[in-house]
Amino acid sequence: MNMDFHTHVKIAKKSDFMPEYFEEMVGEAKEAGLDAIALTEHFNTLNFSDVYAYLDHHFPYIDDYYSVDGLRVFAGMEVDVKETGHILLISRREHILSMHDELKPHLEKETFISFSDLMALAESFNTIKIGAHPFRPGTPLTQHDPYQLQRLDAFDLNGKDLHTIGIEENKELVYTFARKIGLPVLGGSDTHQFLQYGAVMNNIQQDCRTISDLKAAIQQSAFTVHISADLHLKVKSASLTKKLIKQLLTLQTEPSAS
């Protein structure tokens, strides 16, 4: 099965969840060859719970995923930590919502949870923990204690960073760092706009229906990361389209001139 471990279905943190946009994203994810995605929306996005309320109302939850028109959607979120950095958490939907409730006092930069406390929270559930874009200049993970980083399950080979840093340079940085810490590397497109789907994905060598299935595949390195030959075109096109959509949404919400 082909899976992307880092995706978003909202165009931006401050935008509303739009069901039509979500459904378009699902169709394009399948067109890009994906069988499954981890929905890792930002934990402090506007009305985080709206996404899961919509999914619960419209789609069946089977094993540990939503079945959305043939696409497996595993629940997750992307969390900022106090020491700087983003962590992807993927788990059962009720576990993600429980963790989100615990994180409500930590939604602002001044109150972000510590890395250690986030790991403790995630470890109280059956959770996949991925260090997102570890070499992104604004949110690196390299400054963290290696002992703490070893509590993660993997690092993210991020589609956006492969584009901005450079494919070979970013691969070398991430894989070298991951070997030093002793963790595998998973591909995540970091999609906010559907043109980015398929920029990087993972071919998992088994059919995964639960969080435990995914964890086992990660621990056994039973997957291969594939980077699209069109990665730069995909990311650049998605970034430009996302920018235009955000501008249109801003214009729609601005009060009209009297």
C-alpha cells in the first residue's frame, strides 16, 4: 500500500474546514496513487475538532482508519513543542481527540508543551511519533537531546523541504541524522493543496489497517520511500495555488467598502 504520513486538509491554520475542499483532496490523493494518508492537521488550527466531527458524521471508521471513498485516513495531528520543532502524532481517532484536549492549555507559542511532556502524553496511548521536517530552518529538531529524540518512531523526509533545501542535500541531512539517532525515515508530502500529493510517499510491504500494523512496518523497515521525479513541480505548483486560494479567502471575508 502507498501511504503519506504528513498531510493537511485545511488550506491554512486560520481558515475554516471546508468539506468540498476535503473531498476534492481525497479524490486527488487517490489519483496520485495513494491508498492511505495520515491526517496530521496542526493541533492549534482553527476549530480543530470540526474535521473529526465531519469525518465521524459522513464516513465509516474501520479498524483504526476512516474509509473515505476508498482512501484510508488515519487520524493525527502536528504539534509544536516548547524547545522548537514539530512532532507528528498518529493514533486512533479517540486517542488523538483525547490528546488534543490535554493540549488545549498549550496552543499558544508562550505555552507550548515541552518535548519530554509531549512524548509522555503520546506514550500513554498507542501512538506513532514522527519528528517533522527536522532540518527546516524555522523549526529544526537537531537541538534536542538525542535521548529524547530516540523516543520518536521516525523522522520525516518532507516534501516541502526536499524542494526548498534540495533533494540530495535534504536526503543526506535527514538520513545521516536519523542513523545517528537510530531511527528510520518516512516520507511525508506536507500537502496543504492537492497538487503536492505524490511528491513523496511510502510503499509499505504489507496491508496496514491499524496503528499497530503501521508501527510494526516502521520498526521492521518494511517500506520504501519514493520521491517523485516531478517533486519540484508538484510542490511549487501547490505552493502557488495555496497562496492564491488564501488570497481569495481573505477577500471573501473582508468587509465590503461602503
